[in-house]
Amino acid sequence: MRASRLAWALYSAYVVALLFGVGGIAIALQRPDLWAHLELGRSVYGFGMRWGGVGYIVLGAAALFVYAWSAIGPRRTLTFFLLSVAISLSAELIGTSTGWPFGNYSYTSGLGYKILGRVPFTIPLSWFTVGLASYLLALRLRRYLPRRGSFWPSVLAGVWLLVVWDLVLDPAMAHEAMQARFWVWHQTGSYFGMPVINFAGWALTGIAFTAASRWAWRAEPVLRSASFPYAIYAANILFASALCATVGLWGPIALAFVAGLLPATLALFAADRTRVGTHRADRQQPEPVVEHISWLVLRSLARLTLRRPIAFHTAQPLPSGPAILAAQHVHHLDDGRALLATIDRPLRFLVALDWVPDRRWRRLMELLCRTAGWPTIVRPREIDRPGQIYSPREGQRLLVGGLREAVRRVAAGQLLVVFPEGYPLIDPHLPARRSENDQLAPGAVWIARAAAARIGTSIPVYPVQLETTGSPIVITIGEPLLVTSHTDVAQATRELEIALRATQSVAARFDEHLATQLAGEER
């Protein structure tokens, strides 16, 4: 778990570095009048020119190395790293000296220290990063490939993804309008100004280190998810596509999406053969990359904006499988931020959008919730409210669709947050609605029962008490209520309400104990 968090943290920094590079090429170099007169602008520009290229390559290699160390093991990771770095560096040194097998080219000074004065040390790291990401994706594609007893189809599929990346990256670098170049071509060719031999050289080099690594591994690793290699590969494709877009090269972009990103996406959702035949309740869908990144961003924002300490108390650790947090709703915003800042698992929230004031807000909120993977509904009491932005028909459709999506996500093994009180105590959008509705809504239990019926096992529903109005914020998670496909929803909802009130007293005692302890420390 620590390795996974570190890998995603490095990946987040990697994406920031890529965005910084795109911004520098697309904006800073094109419009120096925006920053040249500012001392800070000149400093940022100088930093970017010196360290931007080096930073994003090193961060990407470090992120994938940490991920692979945990996902496929130290021996396989070190083997692929050493072989890919050694073979690609040898090929690059030969290429910059003789023009074979890539063509006649040379590197500029923008990618760091040059080995033997020819090849920046970051170039072999880039081969490792995209090469391993491509091969791990190819391993997920093996169910679609012929001759499954041989490792060559997977090797060739990985090399294909690797070469496709170069098909969109190199044309931008060879374009005469590109003001910042990391390497310079001394010959032209028929592929958007590129010599075609370059891609043959890429294929040969990729085959050499990928096949050698696979032979040294002896057996293919089993990946539980392809999310991380997909995130690495997609970031590189999108970065190269952005560079092409700045110089108006749309052909390579289309080729990269069709020949690279499309099969990589297929690999992301390909089921691993080793999981066929497992119990239905144990088969969890892979974490969608965009949703995982959204959770990382939201968790970081929650931790940055919540400047109060958080006291967290739980009766037992949360499971890794499907579960529902039935949380009390005190504040319309702080409740969610506190849970995001505290819970280490990715959270999905069941969100009511009946408060949005206009259609622009509606489109924005629907987009954000869809990106984060949060099911959205209109609360039943709000469907016929005058001034509601959703028509009654739209509201009913959104309610049914949102509940179905919530059931699907819980059945897929995700952790869903539901506020069964329906309305927060502090709500600037619909004030005074909480006082009209003191009873819990049955939605949390209903979703749990429907998910339990779908996967054939019980779903734990945890009562969560939140005290967000004071400092510290207190989060108390009580004993779970196990909901099965035969659970009586009304009775279980009453039990949940009792559990929430009991949890509230536990939280009060915990808060009192903490206050006593702090007072003792002050004395």
C-alpha cells in the first residue's frame, strides 16, 4: 500500500511536470511578451529550460520503477531496468555516432548530462519507462493474441505500443516550427519529415531489451490491474500529441490514438485469465485511471484546505472490498472533505444535484461527478419543487440511474459514501430542509441490499458520525451493519439510525477524552 501511494504521488508530480513542459512550449515560447518583463517569469523560464525535460523523465521512471517493484517484484523490475537501459543506451550511442539504426541525428543540451558527450542520461530512462509500461499493457492483451504458449506475441505487442509513441513524438521534434527541440535531425524523410529507418531502429531496440527481459523473467507476471502502466502510457501519448498540436500535425495524433491509445485502453479493461473461475464477490473491476487520479487530486485538495486537525476513531479497519459509509451530514462541504482527507481508500459519494442554481452549474457538476465516478441523483422530495433546474421527468430518470450506478459501483468492490439524513445541517443552497426531515432515508441500506443480491455476499454498512463544527474534526466509525439480499430495508434503516445515535455518544466521549488530554498537556 505504501509503494502504491508513493508511485501515484510520483506520477502526480510527473503529470505536473508534463503540463509544465506543454505550457512552456505552447505558451511561454510562443508569447514571451507575457513573461519576459517579469523577473519571476524569467526565472521560471530559465528553470524550465534547464530542468523541465530532465525532471519529467526522471519522475516518470521513478514512478514506474516504484510501481513495478510492488506489482511484478524486485527481480523482474531490476532485470527490465538494467537490460532496457543498457541496450537502449548502446543503441543510442551507436546511432549518434554512425547514423544506424535510427538515422542521422544528435541531441541538444536540454535533457541533462550527456554520456560520452552524445546521449543524455535521461534517454535510457525514457526507454525504460515507456518500454515497460507498453509491455505490461501487452501482457494484459495476451488473451486477444494468437499462440498464447509463446511469449513473442506479447513482446511484439509491447514493442508496437512503444513504436506508436515515437510515431507521434518524433514528428513534432522534427518540425521546423518547433522552437524547443531535444534532438535535431540532420536528414529528412517521408514520414512528416522523419526518416522511416528511425522506426525500424526503435522496433529493433525495443524487441532486443523486451525479449531479453522476458527470457530472463522465465514466466510472465500476473497483473491485478493495468491502471498504472496505462496512466504512464496515456500521459506520454497525450504529451506527444500536445506537442504535435502546437505545430499543427494532426495526422500523427490520429494515428497515436487509433494505433496506441485504443489498444492500450482495451488492455486496461481486459480480464486476467488467472481470475476466471474465482468467486463472483471476489472479482473487483480495475480502478479507472481518471477516477483514481481525480481521487488523488481531491484528497490532496481536502488535506490542503482543511487546516484543522482530524481525530479519527474506528471500531475496526475498513475492508478492502465493497462497503458503504452511512455518514451523518453536518456541513454541506466539510463532511466530504474530512472523509477524503482521512480515508486511504478511494471514495465515491452519492451526490444530490437538485441544489444547482442554473444549467451551467448543472453541466459543470455533472461533468465533475462523472469524472470522479460519483453517482448523482435528485432527492425524491425535490423532484417536484418549483424552480428545480431538473424537470420532473429528468429528476426521476436521474434518481433511478444514480441509484443503479451506486449499486453497480458497490458490487464492483468500491467504497461508497451515502448521507442517509438526506440534507446537511449547514446548507446555504437549501436552508431549513434538514429540520423538516429528521428520519433517515433508506437509500444506503437499499443500495447495499441490491449490491448483495448482485454479487451473492453481504455488504457492510458502517455508521459514521461527524463533528465538523469544532476543532479538531472528529470522525467516528461504528460497528458495521451486514446487509444481505434478504434484509428488510425498513428494519435495517431503523437499526442504522440507532447505530448512528450510539456512535454519536461514542464520538462525544471520545471528544471529551481528547479535550481532557489536551488540557492536561497545557497544564
